[in-house]
Amino acid sequence: MPYLRRFWQSLLTTFLQLDWVPRTVAASERITRYLFSERHVKRGQVSFTAFIPPKTKDLSVYRTSRCSEGKIWLLGELLVERQRKDRGRILGRGDLQAAIFFEQGLKILPSVTPHPRHAIVIDWPDDKPHQRMKAIVLALNSSLLLRP
């Protein structure tokens, strides 16, 4: 049985890799940030902490425009959750338009690894208070969807 499960997951991942997205991110695109920590969800909303960039200042997101709900959750499970070393499970996701990132002076660069829909948010300021301000605006403009 475990063999069949691994085979099915491998097959799904292969088909997901055949996905195509434009090389540039449009302002109207839906951007998804997968949430793994309970501190990223506060009072039924996405917390700003979900958008604070890591030390590398490359915030990982997915371009999910024209994806069904099932496909968005499948991308998260197979390509984000399973790749984590800490074995963390997705609790939910924050969705917002790319335009909100652009209005904050941030850029979204497509990154085909591990999937063509993967992207990174760059051009974060160096100082933490300015990062926090941008993260607050992103969180306020995002929609929380809890994992079904």
C-alpha cells in the first residue's frame, strides 16, 4: 500500500510540474502564502508575522491565479509541506493580489524550483520596523483560508 501511495504522489507531482505560468508576475495575479504556525493566524485573520521575511529576505509564495481550490491545496501539500525539514503541516493560507506587494515597493520574482508557480518576494528593507510595516499592510489585505 505505501508503494501505491508514493507512486500516486509521484504521478501527481509530475503532472503539476507541467503547469505553465507567464515569466513576469502581473499585478492582478493571486499570490498565496502557506501558513504553518498558529501565530500566523490571529482572530480569524492572517497575522503580519506570516509575511515577515526570513533572514535571507526571500519570502516564499506561490502564484495561484487560475488554479482550482483543490490544486492550490495539492501544491501546498506536495511541494511545500512535504519539502519541510520540520515536517510542519499547512494550517491555512493567505491569498492576496500581487498589486499589494508592488504598492509596498516589493518585487515578486518567479522561481521555478520546486515548481513553476513558486516565486520569491524580494526588495525588503533592511530594518525590521519597515519590514514589519510592509508585512502589516500585506496581512490586512490578505484573505485567510483554513485547510479543509
